Amino acid sequence: MRYIDLRWIDRSGANSYSLQDFDWPSKEAGLYKFHTHTSLSLLLNHQQKERKRFGKNNVILSDIRKPPDHVFYNGPFIYSDILDYKNLREIVVNNRITWLFHYSALLSAVGEANVPLARAVNITGLHNVLDIAAEHSLRLFVPSTIGAFGPTSPRNPTPDLCIQRPRTIYGVSKVHAELMGEYYHYRYGLDFRCLRYPGIISADSQPGGGTTDYAVQIFHDAIKNGKFQCNLKSDTHLPMMYIDDCLKATLDVMEVPSASLSMRTYNISAMSFSPEELVQEVKKHIPELQVTYNVDAVRQAIADSWPMNFDDSNARRDWGWKHDFDLSELVTTMFNILGSDSRVAHIN
């Protein structure tokens, strides 16, 4: 397997947008080369795990800023910028890429704070990879999101096909990605595949500016000081998923034959919960946790326009999607990784 991670980062250092490249043995046709472009910095640590599995010299990481030591010394590193079309094209050609995963995006709340940058990264970056993927006959994966829906969308459950009309630049750019990918598929034959991710929860990274990030922050705060302040209302239900299920779904949909796909964009889901439901599950591990609610009007408005639950029956039917983690398993896994024992011992 060969895996290249090219990360585009706002020069302020506040936000990261990455691009990675995989290449591993396929059941169908020998060796595939994967290029992944991601704003989900939480994936970086999972890429490191892939390095250990497939060999560090087969995983190439990239960024526009100096990498930390643990990245630089654990395998090949190159410079790249998602908005540099020529450079991205060279990467595809020089590494003989066949699959490209494009994750680069400013997330919901961060995007609202910097619309021009979100427009550049989320839309211009997409156009770059669409053109490159079409030119070089790549299999292209672009993730979408619960943010691709708006207040007029059916919310419980939200089907694959319905009115969307989001009200954030993040959501608008993701609807644009879904439609452009489908257009390139029918117009140019591009093998485009897209999953609408729910909120993704991982122990491997700090929250990165998304509306669902409270569901990651609570674990860090609970362990650090036994207190958590939530910026959403206690009864705000949103679809969520553990990172391992997210990566599993992504690879599953990329490996399935194109003829098995009845559509180009699918919902995927694992669970739906509210902050209060998450708090109660967390308290099974840290009973002394103190929780307050200080609702952020911008984030609450965003959450209120999003699905409460995804209908992912098409994904389960077409390519056998099945999640592994429910809420209880997610919380237990998070504490097993982050380590709740030290906090409990300190309190006692």
C-alpha cells in the first residue's frame, strides 16, 4: 500500500485541510494508488496507523508548513497546497494515482466565520480535484455531511433524496460537491462516490470547529477537570458516528463495483443522540462530571437546520453498509483510549 497525505493549512495555523494518498492490494486488479485530500485532521493519526500496517515508506505525508517531528521522522513527507492545481496534478502523475479521496473543507462554524476562505477551499479545491480526476480517470471520493441539509429538509429521518437548501457556506459547498460529482459522472464518466457523514467522533484529535464537536470536547473536558460546558441545547438530536465506522464505510463504498451503486451520494448512519443522552452515558464512567449549557446561537441555529437522524437504508441495501459502534460502545472506546482512570483516581 502506498498512501500520500497532502495537507493544506490556513497560514494562520488555525485550521488544517489535508490530502492523503493510499495504494494497497485490491481483490480485483492488483495495486491501487490512493490520494486523499482531507480537512479532517482527526484522520491523520489513522493514517499513521496505516503506515504501521503497510510500511512507512509506502505512506507519503504532505503539508504547507513544517511537520512535527513524529510526522517527519516516521516516513516520507512532501510539500503541497490544495489550491495549487499544478502541484496536485504533478502528484497524481508522478505517483500514478488511481483513487483520490478529497476531504479538504472548512467546517460549519469555522466556515461561517471566514466565508471567502471557505469558498476558496471548499469550492475551488473541489474543482481542482474534479478536473484532475476526470483527466486521469481516477476513482474519486468526496465526503458530504449532515450540513448539506437545511430547515426545509425532512429531519427525522432524512432520506437520500429530498429538498436540501442548506444555510451555511459549508453546506452549500457540499451540495455543490454532490451535484458537480454526479454531473461529472454522467457527463465525463467520472467514477464519483460520496457519503454524507454524520458527526464524526474520534479520540485521536482535538475538536476542529464543527457544530457536532461538543461530542468530542466532552471527553477531553471530563477527563481534564470533571466539568463540561455545552454550546448546544440539551435535547438537540444529531446523527453521529465513531471514526472507525466512518473509515470502514468510506473504504467499503470505494471497493464496491460501480454497477452496484444505485446513486452517487449516500447517507450513512450509526446512531443519533442529544447532548443530555451523551452526558448520561459519560457519567457512567465519570459520575462526578458537572455539566452546564451555554448555548451558542450560531451553532444552535445550524444544528436546528440539520437532520436529527439519517435514513441510510440504500447504503445498507446496495453495498452492505453496517456500523459496529452504538453510543455505549463509542463512549467506552473513547475512555479506553483517552484514559478515564487517571481522572477518577484524582477525584477520589
